Amino acid sequence: MTHQPLFTPSSAGELMSPMDRSVLELCRSHGISRRRFLEFCAAVTTTLALPSSYAQIVATALSQKKKPVLVWLEFQDCAGNTESMLRTSHPTVEDLVLESFSWEYHETIMAAYGKAAESALQRVVREEKGKYIVVVEGAIPTADGGVYCTIGGRTALDIAQEVCGSAAVIIAVGACAWDGGLVRSGPNPTGALGLQGAVPGLHVVNLPGCPHNSANTAAVLVHYLTFGEMPALDPLNRPLFAYGHLIHDQCERRAHYDAGRFIEEWDDEGARKGWCLYKMGCKGPEANLNCPTVQWNGSTSWPVKAGHGCIACASPRFWDTKSPFYERLPHPAGFGVDVTVSEIGWTVVGAVAVATAAHGVTSIIRDRRASETKTDESREKTGPKEGK
Amino acid sequence: MARIVIDPVTRIEGHLRIEVEVNDHKVTDAWSSGTMFRGIELILRGRDPREAWIWAQRICGVCTTVHALASVRAVENALSVEIPENARIIRNVIAASQNVQDHIIHFYHLHALDWVDVISALKADPAKTAQLAQSISDWPKSSAVYFKAVQDRVKTLADSRQLSLFGSGDWGHPAYKLPPEANLLAVAHYIEALKLQREFIRIQAVLGGKNPHPQTYLMGGMATTMDGSEPDAVINPERITLLNELVANAQEFVRQVYLPDVLAIAGFYPEWFQYGAGIGNYMTYGDYSGDTTMSESGFFFPRGIVLGRDLATVLALDPNNVTEYVTRSWYEYPDGDQAAKHPAQGVTNPKYSGPKPPYEFLKTNEKYSWLKAPRYNGKPMEVGPLARTLVAYASGNGNVMRIVNSTLAKLKLPASALFSTLGRVAARALEADIMVSRLSDWVAQLDDNMAHGNVRLHNGDKWNPNSWPKSAQGFGFHEAPRGSLGHWVEIEDKKIVNYQVVAPSTWNAGPRDAQQQRGPYEAALLDTPIADPERPLEVLRTVHSFDPCLACAVHVVQANGAAHNKRH
């Protein structure tokens, strides 16, 4: 054994059922502690809604001798998505970057610099062609020959074309890499675009948000590690398990909305009682993401829980379409639970679990769900419908 | 003579390029260039000032929250809005947690690998590492078994030939001086710090909903609510308990791990208390107000300037004396690029005149950066933890003097050693210690207010834009982890018509000006020894000691000056 668990023995091991014994041995033989193994299971089961019997598959994936290579590109970014990745807890960032993947290029945290860093990236493109994962953060400027972002003297566009063009999997994290985000918002001084706009023809999996929630991104990476493919996606190529339903339908303050209990002024009595933020400009009724369930920073909180409205940061072109952020949504949302959406919402939760687990039937369910999700998506674009 | 290029400079935020001339194993000239531009201030024009902070926060995700704070302060300053005491305290808690978080991440994840040879750790005797650890700290995780486990983890990586983030480092470089045991200690704490930062920052999730980019500021206060008897209030007794735990854990880490590690590592590199001083002018706006009016007298970090390394005198600072040059930056002023402009009067066009990509070298005798060159009364200034420490020290601030003097005594160094690469590193660690103590005071104050029924968090007097004057101008500032941050806003007819940011890294990483004065990075790099021009590790040491943040540093005022032309 080449690797000792870093963690002290915990009671977590006792949760292991007898059927998992072989898995445990497999993990042990590859230097994975029980605790860490269980963290992976937790990530998969809670975020992706996989049944725990899939632990075996996770463990097999972990037993690969050669770790999948991952490179992380940063263009017109604020590094907020990188920082978010550093905060991931299931699996932990140290496990992701040191054990699960060979994280070979990531400017903000890699040891190499200058020419050695460039060579590291070139090696991956050359020697891992068609096999590596590329994560892109930040927008790509296309005006004036791309002079608004250069790395090593090359334009962002040049690098994106080369590195993404040879990758097995392309993931865009954050609003900017998805659709240009804030950098592209009016007047878009640098001609910024998201990855799929700047380099047409790529199959990009999008994890928008400002920033992305790394709990979702980590789950996507674990899914890839386990099944060798991406989880089911919506028509905007966002993973359904995370972007499949409206914030509004999952919101812990929803009961107040349904009962007509609204915050009327900041810091009023309703605010202290946790009432609905709709009248203060909350965009939850038009926003798709799983913030209310997964929450942020180890499930500590999320913006609405902390008292501020949602700004719909995972919606298309949200900076231009959802601001002014303090103005009440133009289409007054009706009272009472919207039957259509709540039905879709919870059907999708179940369907994601089945689809992801039952590998063979994924595509069937994906197709069905795609048509269902269009309803959600159209709401995201146009705002909530009138109530019944 | 050789021209060495480092691009990308990694382990920083953003896109920085450094070019240096090396003669006889010494840096004889240096150019610092920001190679990315977004134009966020342009994008802010025409927006509702109440949401400016949401946009401005996205200037940076590493120093997240600091631009939100400076922005909301600028708008409050413009509209004369005073915030309630609790809002001030919560803002201080968020800002101070950011400070401590950033300093820890900077040292372990962005800077340590300039001093620590990861592969050398494989040669360490874990028992001796345990002895070393126990000799510098009483942190409990210091057994030989613990260090052996860490070493095995690194060995697994090395044996797999997939070193991941540690691949292609300068391992074995002659400038690395730590014994294997100290390297192993530092690698262990690199991993521990990854865990700590993830936990500690939950403070911002409690108070701001998430990190990065917490989302609870409001013009006039905070959207966070507090009530001791409401279970659904954002801050209640249970949440206070959590905040206290998170602060206590961080305090333990800073005192028992971060600070001892910095001193131990610095002890092996005494010569780096001589290199890297640079321009020797230090500036701070001051911050962490003790009252709700942001008056200078209540600042925990005092405002002022130390000029020419003279610790006997602290000069007063007036933000009106801040100007920016674009003489060597890829912008143009309509009335010529030789004169500087105050941020509130800035009129700028981005105008790239560098080499066509792909390129090998910048035209360093012309314009060469997307950063402007800020100056105070025409002089370049270093900002950041060292500047704050020196201004506080020279002002006779008791807290700072005590901790600085005792540290200097431990290292057997004079105060002048602070003007150096390692001086910056040490000042940052000392500041983290000071800030983490203040954090527990502020949380206690919040708890006390809540217990006494003082739960007010927002002043809504000016929330309705109809209550605003037709036009208003404001200045918001913050002493961010990396230094003095200023936001200038101009509001007309309820909309932003001009917005300007001068960020800490603009001060530190900026290029030359019309007088050909170098910026702080450039000046600090002069005379840096270079053992191996192919691997200029020593350049990184000094550049990293400033904790560069390039996304913050690059900005533009307005494309055509329409708002000003209209009035003038």
C-alpha cells in the first residue's frame, strides 16, 4: 500500500453494508481511505440522486491506474469559478485535484509558470489528444483580433480553439464561459462571447451561475469518472439534475409566497420572519438552479436564505435580461402552487435518478425529459405565468 | 544581456506578464503588463446605482466581496446614506473574513511553492518533521505518523508520474533552501490550508448566502436579518454559535500553523529580507470603521502615507491627490497622454498598440499594459498589508507595534528588514493574526446587540430613487486584502453616468508613467538575483509577495466622456 488515509478512523466506516466489502477492498488496494470513498458515494448519491448500490461502479472508476487528465483554462474571468472550485467539499478539492484527476493546467493554482506552464498545456494537447477534459472559465474577446486577452502572447480564442478542439469533454463553468456573462453585457466593449459562441461546433456542457456552484461541477466530474459520460442535459446543455427546475419551486420561502406573505420593505418584520422576497425583486420565479436544495459552501446557505433576492445568475444572458435586480418581475406571479411546474419539477427529480442510474435507458428518458423541460425553460425566459 | 519573459505568471489572479532584462545573474530592468481587459466600468453606465455593487463585485472572484463593499460605500457616500451599526459590523465581519481567507490562501496555495520544494519532501524523515513541527508550534497534528501519511500521498503522486498541480514545478532549483523536513511540513500544511479555507469561508455563506460573490449587501445596510427569537432570521443565536466556531478554528490555524510556518520558512531565507523593496512609498486609505460615519478617526487601520521608507513620519492622505497616467498603457486621453487625471475626471479610450498576437515580446519602450499607472501626488505607491502595517507602525498603533516588534525580535532583524520581499509575506501573516482577533470581537458585538433587541440592519430613507438629488458624486474605499481600493461613482437622473475603480493591484502592478517612473513590481524586481535564467523562480518570489490580482487591476473609465462633455 502506497497511501495512508489522511483521516482518523471514523464511525463512517460502520455505515458500510456487507455487500460493499469487495468495494472496500478495491478501494484499499488503491490507497483510497474508507472515509474518502464514502465522500465520493455521498457526492454521487446526494447531488446526482444515484442509489448507493452504484458505489461499486464508483470504486471501479477510482481504481483506474491512470487518472483522467484535466486542464482548466481562464480567459476574461474573475477567477470566481476557480475559487468556487476550491470550496468544494464532496468530494473535496484536495481529492479532486490530487487523487481523482491529474489536474495539469490551471493558472491560478498550478506550480509551473511561464514556459513550463505553456509546455504542460502543449503536452496534454499533443499526448492526450481526444482523452482529456477541458474546463473553461471566463469569456472570450473577439473584437480587434482578440487583443483584449492574451496568454503567453497568444489570444484566448487561439488557445480555446486548439485546446478545446482536441478534448474529449468540454465543460464551461460560470456565466462568462457559457454565454459571455457580464463581460458580454451591454455595450460589450471587447466583443466578448461564451465558449460555444466563440468556437462554434464544440459540444460544450454548461454549468452556468455567477459563479458555478462547485457542488454541481464536482458531481458532474464524478459522474464522468464513474460512467465515462456526462449526465443528462437540458436543451441548453446544462445538467438536468442541477438546472432542471425553477428556484421558485424549490424555495424554502415558497409557502410564504403561496400564502401572500411578502417582505414589503428591507428589514421589516416579514424580513426577520423569512417571508417571500418576490416584491423586493427576487428572480427565483424565472431562474433554474438547485441552490435551494444543494445550497452553497457545504450546504451552509444560499442567497434567498440569507435574505436577498435571487438574481437568476444561471439564466441566459442574465445580466442584460434580469437587471434591474430590485424591480419586481413584470409578470405578476399567481398565488397557489403552479400545478404544471410542480408536477414537472418532481417528476424530473425522480427521472434524473432513474436516468442516471439506469445507464442503458438514459437516452429514452433524456428525450422525454427534454420535452418536459422546455416548459421550465420557457418560463425561465418569459417569466412566470399568470396564476390560476 | 537576456530578455526573460514570464507569461503566464501563474498562482495569481488574472493575466500578468513580466518581462525582465538579466545581466550577470541579476535583474537590471523589468516591465509588468496586464494582458486582459473587460471594461466593467463601461458596462456599469446607465445602471441603477443601488445594484452597482452586484456588478462591481464581479471585478474579482478571488478578492470577492471587496468591490461590492467599496461600491456600496461609494453610492452611499454619493447619496449621504448612513448605515445602521449592525450593518457596519456585519460588513466588517465579511471584509475581515475575506482578509484572513485571502492571506492564508495566498501564502499556502499561491506563494509557498516559490519557497517549498514539493519533491524534496519525499526525502524527509517524518519523525524529524514531527520534531520540527513541535518545536515551532503546539498544533496537535504534528506526529510522525501524520507526516508519514502526507509523504505517502506525495509519493503516490510522484510514482504515478501524474503530479497534477505539482507537475513541471522548479523542483531541485538551486534557489530552494529548505531542508526536506521543512518541505514536508509545508506540503502537509498546504493540504490543511485547503481544508481550512473551505470551512472558514462559510462565514460569508451565513452572512452573504454564498462565497464567492456573497449576495446580501444593500445600499443603506444589509439584507441579512437578525432576531434572537425568530428561527427564520438569518442571524439568530444558533448562527452566532456557528460564526464563533468558524472564527475560533481560523484563529487556531493562524496562530498555530500560518504564523509559525511563515517565520520558520523565512528563517531559511534571510537574504530575502534584503531583496525586493522597490519604491519604498507606502499608502493606505485606512479602514474598519468604529462608527457608522466612516470617519477617519475611528479606523482600526489608520490612514496615511510613509514616504521614502521614513518610519519617523506619517503623511496625511487626501484621496483627491490620486491620479492615473496612461502614457505607457493601452489607452488614450483625448488631450494627450502626458498628463494624469483624477479618477472622477477620467476620460479614456482603450486603444491597443502592442504587438499583433501571437507575439514574443512586448514593445516595452512604448505602451505595454492594460493597467494604468496610478500615482499619489505624482509618486508611485505600494499598497497592501505591508503598507498598512508600516503606516500603523509609524503611527504608533499599539496592536501593530507589539506584534511587529516581537516578530522582528524573533527573527533578529531591524525594522528596515520589513522593506523587502519577505517583509510583505511577514506583514500579511501578522495582519491575519490581528484581523482574526478582531473578528471574534465583532461577532460578540453582534450577539450582544441582538440580545439587547438592537436588530436594525437597513436604513431605507434613500431607497426610493425619487428621494435622490438630480446629480451626485461619491467615493467609496476599502482596505482590501491586497491594499487600497477606491471606487468613484457619478449619478445623474437616478442612473450611473460614470464609474471608476482604482484597485490595489493597479497601484502595485501598474506600468511606468510620463516621468518614466517604474511601478512598484517593476522597481522591486531590480537587482533580484537569478541563479538560472531558464527558470527565473526568484522573479516569482518578489512578484508573488505582492499577491497580484490582475482582474481587479485592469479597468477603464468611459469610452467617450459623453457625460463630462455634456456638462463642460
